[in-house]
Amino acid sequence: MDFSHIEERLSAYKPDPEFRDDAVGLQCCQLAFSALKNGDYGVGAILLDPDGAPLIFSQNAVFSDGFCSSGHAEMKLMDLYEASYRSKYEPDELKLVVSLEPCPMCLSRLILSGIGIIKYMVDDAVGGMVNRIDHMPPAWRNLASLQSFYRAHISSDLKLLAKDIAQARMPELRAKLMNERVGQHEFEVVFDNR
């Protein structure tokens, strides 16, 4: 698959200082694009320390090293944080920026982790859970109330780039995921381009 048009836009993009999350958002897009080229979902995530400096970088790796259901960028990032940084930084002091709205699994993990601020660059209308957080069970909503979840403050150009990276292989990857579950049976993949 040819992603040269996305790669050109990514290479040419310069962070806009008018948007406080643009620089880290560009790094998330670079990670997401790397995942996409590896045959994974185009999602990248960065954990920032209390001063806003990048602490951990992660990208989706659901398919590239053999199927790994927990290979989501946020899940891998949290594994690294809990293994190497939990004793150094309290979770509520940290910020996470991710290129795509977290799915139910990742949102649940982030809620349990206690990361103070979670920012996402692009809504995921068919797979994201942050915009549906009010539909979680009461205990989960109570935990989530101790955190802040919102859209990253990025330019519209960077938002469009993140969206294009996330959607570049989405139908193919969702079909691949379904095949992991049901084998080679035919089925319809639900995909919404909003």
C-alpha cells in the first residue's frame, strides 16, 4: 500500500506554536505512521512527565509481531510506565497524548492507571470510548471523575493528518482482526468515515 501522500504531509508539517499540543501531537503522528507502515493500526501515544517532557513513546503493534490483542499504543505505554516509572512519578502528575480516541479496553486501563490527563487528537466514532464514558458502569465513572479527558489542542491540519493516518488501513485491519476471531468466514466490516 502506498502511503507517500501521508508521508509527504507528515515530513512537511511544522508544529504551530499557537496550539499547545501541536509538537507532541506531531510526534504521536510520527509514531502512528510508523505503526501503519508496520501493518498495524495507525495509533501513537506519548506519556509526558510532570514538566511536559516526553517520558515514554509507544505505537500500536497488534499485528506486526504476531497477533497481540493488547498491542494497542496506550496498553504498551502503560506496561512500560508501570514496569519502569511508577515508583518515580505518581500517575496523577502525568499526561498522556494519543493520536486516536482510546477504545474501551484502553480507556479502562487508563482509568485504572490514574494518569491525570488524557488528551486524544481525533475522535473514533465507531471504536472510541471517551465520548461514551457516561455509559460506563458507575464504579468506572467514579474513577474517571478523578481524571481529565479531552481533545488535544492541535491545529486542524494536524488533526486531519492524525485522522488520515488512523483511517488509512482501517477497513483492512478491522477485517484482519475479525479473521483472528472467526477465521476465514465472510462478514461485513463496519466502518464509518466520520
